[in-house]
Amino acid sequence: MNSFYVKEAATMVGALVRTTDQANGATHPQIVVAYMADSTGEWIRFIKDKPDAWRKLTNFTVLSRGH
């Protein structure tokens, strides 16, 4: 298994994001609780998401990053 380090991952957990399209259902700012990157892109989850429900980060605008 090849693994790699994504330095942005540490700042994405706790980040505040808002959807870029209103049809997505997440129209209010939300806090990212999980972050994943793979060969297809970057993915995030919110607190109420199911464990396998990843959302594509490109569908969101990052308002602020976590610390």
C-alpha cells in the first residue's frame, strides 16, 4: 500500500466550509470532522454524515481552516 502525507489534512479537520451550490442541501456553514485525500480528489465529512458518506471538497468553499 502506498501512503502519502497531505499537509493540508491537519488544518482541514475543524475547518469551516460552505457549499458552493445551494442544491446540495448544506447551505449553512459547517465544520469538517473528517478529511481524506486519494487519487480522485479530496473528501470531507460532517458530524451528522454516515461513516461512508464522503463529500467532494471541490463542492465547498473553505471559509477558515482549523488549527
